[in-house]
Amino acid sequence: MVEIYFNELSLTDKDSLCYETVEKMTDVYKELVKYGITTCRINEKDRKDLFHRLKGLPNEKTIKNFYFSFFRSPYESDAVEEKQEEYYKHSWFYKEQECFGLAIAFILNSLCYSIFDQTWNETYITISKDSQKVNVKHICTEHEVRFHLERWPVKSELELITCNIAEKDKKIVLRDDHGKDKLLQFSKKLVRSPYVIGVINSLPHQSHNRKFIKQIEENGLIQIGLPWTDRGLGLVVQTTGRTKEETEKIADILKGKYGYK
């Protein structure tokens, strides 16, 4: 499911919201729904602050229904968690303000949503990634929704290819290290997947690791951790993914089938 991300900076200078502004918010939501997008990820504190600003407006019940349908916390969905390392590797600023929602939308190639005012009435917002300038797809009116989604349609279901190597012939290569027996046992499960070509290496131990999917590469490689092990064992899997998007989809499939002990 495609999700978009809230620009927390668009709320910081607003002590209250007028009904006309909220109407623009609901118009954006209705337009997004036409494209199958129903969720805007938001920080829990910002979600509560936004709810407080909506109280007392006309048609309060209708507005609350919209609010609870659209805004979801926390930011840290599975998609965000898998990309957080990319966020923490860099400094992200809008002008001189640190930004999170804009950065996450850029990293995930999604849309960032701002509460309407003239400052944010732009189809792209330029932010700094370290010293580099990058453009974030941005919406605050229904017109911007159409601008982006008519040019950048919500992706249809990816057509994944399967591996034509028999399960018994798939290679499993692991370092001769502590925990190899557990990794071998788990690798034998992974190669049952029609999207896994083989296991090509072990990962250094990371006892603090709590992620199953650690990293995804465009060439079909997925780094997988075993968060239920004390040593934080992990391995690298070669999949049939031909693009980053296909590999991400395969990672979701592997996580759903093998990501829990």
C-alpha cells in the first residue's frame, strides 16, 4: 500500500487552523483516494497537535472522521524502518530547519504533504541532503496531487520472475564462523523460495540488530538478519530481483514467510 508523509514543518507556525484550510486538506484526501492512497504517516506528537487545532471547527464530526482516516502514526512503518539508516547517514535541512517528513518522502520516492499556505504551495520542495540540493515531490492542494500522480502513477503489481534452479542445486556459501549451523539451517529454508537464487555470504555479527531485512540492493541482493539470535547472525541472499522495486517486493515476501521464528 502506497503511503505519503507529513511535513511537520508546515504545522510548527500554526496555532490554529481555519475551516477553509481544513477544506483544502479534505480535498487533498479525496483526490488521493482516487489513486488508491489513503494514509499519511505522521509523528504521534504532531498528530495530537493537529487534532487539537481541528477542535471547535464547523462540521467537527466530519472533520474528525477525515482526520482518523488519513493521518496515521507513527512514522516508523515497515517501509520507513527499512530506510532509516539512509536517513541517519546524512543531514537533512529545509533552509535552516532540520526536516524529517520531507527527507523520508524523498528517500522512499513518495509524496510529502503540507498543510496549505502560500509558503508550501509548491509541487516540489528543495531540501539539502548534506551539501547536495534535492527536490521532493510535494502536495498541499488537490491540483498538486493530480500533477504528480498523473505523471507518476501508482505502480501496478510487479511481475516477479522465479529462479529455474532446483532447490537442491541452489548454492549456500557461508563463512566458517560461530553460528554457521544456525545460518545453514535457516538458509535451507530460504532457498525454498522461488525468488531466491542462493545464499552468497554470511554477515558480521551484530548483537544489537532487530531487523530482518537489513539492506536491499538494486542488483537483487538482500541482507537478512536473524533478530531472534543472540549474536545477531545474518546473511546475504541473491534473489531474482532485476530492479530495486522488484527486490523490495521480494524482501516483503521473504519477511512475511520467514521473518518470524
